[in-house]
Amino acid sequence: MRVLHLVPGSPFGGAQRLVVDLAVKQREQSIDASILLLSTGPRLREFAEEKGVPAQTVREGPSRFPDTYRLVRKADADILHLHIPPPWLAFALPRKPTLVHLHVRPVLSVHGSSVRRQLDALGERLTLSRADYAIAISHWVKDAWRTAYPQTKARFKVVYNGVNLPPVPTREAVEQPFTISAACRLSDRKGIEEFIEFATVVKGQLPDAEFRIAGDGPLREVYEQAARDAGLGDAIVFEGFVSDMPSFWAKANAAAFTSPFEPFGLRLIEPITHLRPVLAYKNGTGSDEVIAQCRGIISAPYGDPETLATEAVRLASDRKRSKQIASEGLEDVTERFSVDAMSASLQAVYDRMVLE
């Protein structure tokens, strides 16, 4: 079976990494998976090729429609698997069995209904109209799309995102100081302001506590200044883009998830694969589904840094409990949120599509 994954090349975020991880797993399982980047993204292409996944890039500009059509036809895939498709993509694809992966909410539920957003919504509607299946990464995402496009004939299925399980567990963190870390793109609505607020409260109760953030983005300088304004000084370190995540998590005792909004929450489960418990806000979005199904996560209501900080102090004072929480969480991630589990669910959908 040949599967062509189509995905924007930038930004290089969680969805893009997920596509590569999935393609790697599929190739291990004798599926001929490849990637077509719908916009320039050198980091993603290099990442894919380092992992042994063939990747090509559509030329940007006036030629992108015919170029996309030509490259898709040349790939001769049995299934087109679309990820975060741009609005124009529906007009540039040959007729093939198609699956659209819903990583985010519909555009009009996120942005206002300007002319541009109405055109984007038209693209979403057309993409759904030609899809055989729509794969949502959480029930919350599925419900948002079914509400936005009630007339679509695409069949919806929820398949949770998956993470790779490290072959060698991350080593135990040093005993002191207690370090809480996070990893995400430094852009709007990723919960960095809330992380800084949470860190300030923790620092008041654990004066020696330290904090680390992996990731880069357009608001990095803004957040660094906000941390200084909060009086955190050298206690918080912005490490920028980190390629060696096992080493990053080896320096942490716990992770924090403080986002106000998350369709799923890879950031919730990745630390657990490195045996780090997660302190998380329940925010009423898709990430709550992950929190409910993973024992490695300790939660508090969104915007309640005092309760979350209290839980952090408990972890710092009881390392045995912390290890137990992380170990139980790893069992749940392995069962429900691994790349293996995600790939198996998608394989069942692929098989039905080919037979129909």
C-alpha cells in the first residue's frame, strides 16, 4: 500500500513532527509512506529525510497548483492523507481515496468571519466534501467540525495522536534543585504567560526551584522579558530549539502544561515517555480527554496556579510518589497514546478505504 502524506512545511510544529513519526512507523510496517510538503519547510524536509522518509516540496508561487497535481499523480499513492490542508489544496488534487486529518478546529471557530476567513472556510468545506474519512485527534475536535459542517458526508473517526516511546528510559533527574520544564513553540496561546505565573507561585513556596522551556518562536523575546518582569531572573531558562529531548527531560523533575487551549496535547504525554510526571491545567478543550485517561498527569482548573503549585510542592517532597505517577502514566501512554496505537487505528481505516 502506498500512502502520500500532504502537509504544510512550516511552521515546524507538533503536527509536522507527528506526520514524520507516523510515516516512519508505517514504513516499518511495509507501507510505502512518503511526504509532500505544501510549502517550503527545510527543517521538516531534513527531519523527514534523516528518518528515512522520502519528502518532496511543492514550489511556491503561481505554479503550485499544477506542481501539486503533477507530484501527487507521480507518487501514484493508493491513499492521500491530508494534514492541515491549505484552502487551495482541494482544487489541486486528482481523484484518489482521501483522508483528511483534523489537527485543529475549523477556521471560523477560531477567527472572525472576514472575507479571507470565509474563503478559508470554503476550502475546508470542499476538502471535507472530497474526503472519504475525517480523522479527528480528539472528540472535542470532531464535535467542532461536525457542528461547523453538518452537511458533510465524510465519515468521522477519532484517532488520538501518538508519541514514540524511547528505547532507553531517560535517567533519573538530579535530586536538587527541583526543576519543572515545558516544551512548545513560543507563540500566542501556548500557555507561556500562564507558565510564568505558575513558576512565580512555585518559586514563592520552593525558593530553589528552577524552570526550563524548550522551543523557539516569534514571541520568545516577549516571554523572556515577562519572566524578568516577574522576578524569576536566572531561575527560568529559555533554551531555544532543542533537538536532544531526552537530555532536556533528564534535567527535569516534572513537566508543566498551562495552555488555555489545546486540540489534543502532545505536550502532555511526551514528558511521560521520559518518566516525568506532568502538572496540567484542565481547560475544557481536547487536552482534557488526555488528562482523563493518563495517570501520569496531575491536574488543576485552568487559571489556578496556587493549586497547581501545591501539587508541585508535593511532588518535590515525595520523589517516590513522583516516580510511581510517572510509571503508571507511561503504561497509559503506551496503551493509548503511542505511535503504534495511532498507526494501528489508521491502518484499519486505510484497509476499509481500499476495499470500498
